[in-house]
Amino acid sequence: MVTNAGSETRNLGVSIAKGLTIILMVLGHTSSFPILNDFLLLMRMPLFFVMSGYCFKTKYLTDGSKYLSRRVTGIYWPYVKWSLVFLILHNFFFKIHFYEPGMMVGEASIVPYGWTEMLLHGGAIVVAMQGHDTLLGGYWFLHDLFFGSLLFYVGLKVLKNRYVSALVWLLLATVLAYTGWYVKYVGINSHLFLAAFFITVGHCYRLGEWKWAGKWWYIVSSVVTVFCVSLFWHSDMVSYRGWEVFAYSACAIAGALMLFGVGEKIAQHSGKIVDFLCFTGGKTFNVLTWHFVALKLVSMAIILIYGLPIERLASFPAIKEFSRTFWWVVYFCVGVGVPLLWSYYYDKVKLKWFDKKVLKSVVVGVLSSTLAASSVGVGMLSMTLVSCSSDDEVLTYDGPYPYYRNNAYPPTGGDTLKILSIGNSFTDDATAYLGELVKGAGIDSRKCCVYTATLSGASLRDWVVTYKFNKVVNLKRVVGDYEMEMSSGTLAQLLAQDWTVVTIQQMSSSSGNYSTIFPYSHQLVDEILSTCTNPGVTIGFNMSWSYASFYEHSKRWGEEYWRDVATTARSVVEKDGIDLMIPTGTAIQNARNTSLMDASELTRDGIHLSFGVGRYIAACTWFQMLFAPMYGVSVVGNGATHRFSPNELTNLGHSTTEVTDSNRILAQRCAYNATLYPYSITVP
């Protein structure tokens, strides 16, 4: 999904830029055209370091242990895991002619390992992130990213000023490059400090938002400048010498920001190319890990077609005399396409088996050990190769809220409001009293409706499964008298109606963790936009609330968890094509800081909202976000109250309060304030 809003376009542009860069990496490894390769080498890999700094969360400055944990799980562990797998397969690669004894790659001779060499390489992999196999040649990047990230963090903590920190790392990189000093066995060298410099530049770029980087004049001038430099001077991230560090850094930064700009320009459009680049940007780890192995497939085809000796399969990374001909196109397409195709179908198979819950652990274990990247590896590296998904938190918009991302709301034209709310029991809670508020506002019930599609405990992933496997869904009309044509069928059939708004919701236990939401949020939004007959349909996201403190065996309660939920909801809005966020959780947290707070903490069981005030506040929030803009009537002052129904009286659970004329205004203001400041607690 591509939007026209500035920060969303920039965020999507970053993801596209990452996809472009990993494609350029493969192009550089498969093409034998020196002019092109020299141009790409001056700017290609530094962009990933710049992206890492761009996506750094400033909150980690006060939580160093969490930042270190993220680095370990996101960079160190994937490196160690796959490096050890390839180490185990090292001698096997000789048997299938991926390697030949004594073959040279660069200045290194590749030979079979004995037990001693295996242990030494394994120790280097685990202890120093060194010694990975030749087929993982790009893994030097993970070593530099990991230690460069730590240097970057130390620089911010100690020096305080990010620009001073960048200058220090650049000077140290220069000194080490000029003297040639390095520590071989742990990889301390000039380009490690240069990595810290590039990461810091990315952080400066993010906070400074250098708008000129997205201008056409800058994009064109950067391409021309870097290309002209590459005609007379050749270097890359690991081969510059002495004072060349300054020239290389200038070209690298110019090229990296240029790719950011290109990503932004592409993000202003929609279509298959944008979808492909975004998908590629999310699978960079797969491509990084497996593209050299994939290239062997093309080399084998060449050997069979031209009758070459099987030993030529060891040519690395490609059989050069053929990569100089049209075969480079085949190498390139396979090097990018095979890892991406595997990722696509692996995700589909995984989704199917997870849905059936059959042999879950066996399937995951087998697939994750085959010759393709596992989804665990992709998830981990997406935090560090900066898809700006799980380790990105775009909080750049400072204007009034709510902030609509894609389709404007309220819609232009028409006076009928048709809402479909997809979710779980929290959706039922939030909409239970909404009809009473609509009636209290005097809105014509014949011109509105709210239908709910709920599954107990359902996550966004569960709804993606429901869509893809054509499961039958039954809708429940909870507001209004307007009747949609279909209220039962597959989700695709139900979505293929003229809805004004479609809302989605994550399961409450995962609402504070964005990594449980992506990519299912993207998939579900894409299905809604492609299926709904209303091209201007508004996509809404309902923010969950934190649990009550007395709920047994739960850490998901109180203001701390609300902050996690609010941060996650904001990330969903910024990243996932959401037009409208319904801050129900913030409204409830507002009320917990007023006289409305009771022994039940506005819940009936520690999780679900209490009958009476709890559900009423949620309904007020929905009314203010969805009905107030459409019909021009605020929830504040609405005369609706709520007395317990006979069924509610028998299922009250913890003590709770009815909605009366004495407390309804306070409840309404808690909701109203949340719609103005969805990510802050504001007490009326």
C-alpha cells in the first residue's frame, strides 16, 4: 500500500530502498561489467548501515540492556546459526563440486576441514563473528553491523552529541586506514569504525529529516557525481586505503541518501513493482544468505547445456565467461528470484500448517533446516537490515490527531455509514453500547449500520488465515437498521460490499508487540483494499486496553503495558496503511485516572470491559472517531446512559458502575480526550 502522506511515504520509501539495495547487491555479484560494478561498490552496502541508524529508537538510550538484547537476537544469533549450518556442510560442498580443493576466492584458498579446523572456525564464529563460509560471503556485513551498532550506541551515550560521535568514528576509521592497524582475529579494523560512522549518519538523517534527499535535483546530481567518480577511482567498504576513507564516505553517503530518495519517489505510486520491492525489502536476509547457493543452479544449467566439466560448478560466484554474456541476466534473476520465491511459498506453507495445527513443530523444524532461509531468520534480521518493521518506530508526526493516512474520513459524498469491524471479543466490548449513543445523538438508524465479525481470541494472523482459506464468517449487526446484502459467507465475499469503514484489531495479549502484527496487518489491509467495492474505504485499527492488575498470571496490565500498546498502535498507523486509529485503550487508561476508576479497574474479569462504564467509554471512543465526523455531532453531551440488562446483572463479575447522568459526561470526556491525544494520558 502506498500513501501520499509524508512520513508514511518516507517510511515506505525506506523499505523500497532496502529492496533496491539488496537487488543491487546481487546485481554486483552476477554482473561482469566493470563500469556498473565500480559504480555500485561506492554506495551499495553502506545504505544498510545508514538504515540501521535511521531506525534506531531513542528510547534505547535509557535501556541499554534491551538494545543489546535486540542486537544479539537480531544480528549475532542469525549470523551464528547459519554460519554453523554452512560450516557443517562445508566438506559436503566439496563432494557436490560447489568447492574444489585449493580453489582461490580473493586471497583465500578453500580446502576441506578436519576436526581441528572445524572447531577453530566454529569458535571464531561464536566468539568473534569471524570465519563464516565462502557461500556466506556477505556475512562480513553482519559482523560490522553488530559491533558497529555497539560503537554507535556507546558514542551516543558517552559523547551525547550525535554529530560529534559521527566525527569521532570517521576520524578513527581514517587513522586505522592510514596506519593499516587491525586486530585480525576479532575483526577490529577501519571499516568497523566506518560502519559506526554510517550508522550514526543514518541516525542524524532520521532526526534531521534532510528533506532535500528526496528531491529530483539531489537524486540526479548524486547519481552523476558518484558515477563520474567511479570512472576514475575504485573502492568499496572493505578495500579503501589511507585518506581514501573521506572520498569513499562522501560517495557512500551521497549514494545511500540518493537511494532513500529513489525509494520515496517510487513509494508515491502503486502497483506490482512497489509491492515487489516492499516484499523484497522484507526478505533481505534470505537473499543475503542464499543468493550464492542459488547462482549454482544457473552454473549447473550452463554446464549441462554447454557440456562443461562438473568442476566448473565451483566457479565463484558465477562462471565468468558466461556472466559476461546474456547469462548474467539469468544469474541475476535466479539470484534474486529463488530466495524470494522460497520465502513466498514457505510463508504460504507455514501459514497453512499453522492453521491446521498439524505437525507444527515438525514442519517448522524441517523447513528451518533446509537450504533456504527460515522465517525466524527473516524476522530477526528485519530488525537490523531495517525493514523498519519490528525494530522501527516512526513517531515523526507532530500534528493534530487523529491523523488519516490514506483515504480521507469522513468520506465525501453520501450520507450512509456502513462499518464492518473485524476482530475478537474486545471488538464486541467496544461496540456493545454504540447503538445507544447513535440513538442518543438522533442519527437516522436507517442510514447507518455496524456489523461485527468476531472470533474469540482471534489475532490478525487468524483473520488472514480465515481469508485465504475461505472460511465461512457470520456477521452480527450491532448498530443501525441499514442492511447489507450479505451477512454470511467467506470473508472475501463479505468484504466485497460497499463498506464505508472496515476496522481490524489484534488480539489483546499481542497488542503491545508490533512483531506479532506485521506482516499480517499488511496482508489483511491489502485484501480489504483489493476486495471492497468502495475504492475509498477507510481502514481503521482499534487499540486494545491493558488488563487489570488483579488478573492472574499476567504482566499486561497498568500504564506500562498501555504504553506498549499505544506505541504499537502508532507503529501500525505509520507503517500499515491505516487511515484511522480508534484509541479505545487510551480512553480506558484516561478513565482509570479519574473517579470512574473502581475495584474492577473497568473490567468484569480482569480482561474484558465492565458492563456499564467500561463498555460505555469504549463506545464513546468509537462514536467520536466514526460517527462524529460523519454526522457533525460530538459524543460530549450525548444524553445516552446505560442501565444493566437482566443478562448483565447475572454476569457482572467484579463490582462495576452503571452509566448515569452524573457520570456520563466524565466518561464521554475521557473518550473525547483520547481521540485528540491517542498516545498520551489526559485526565479531563
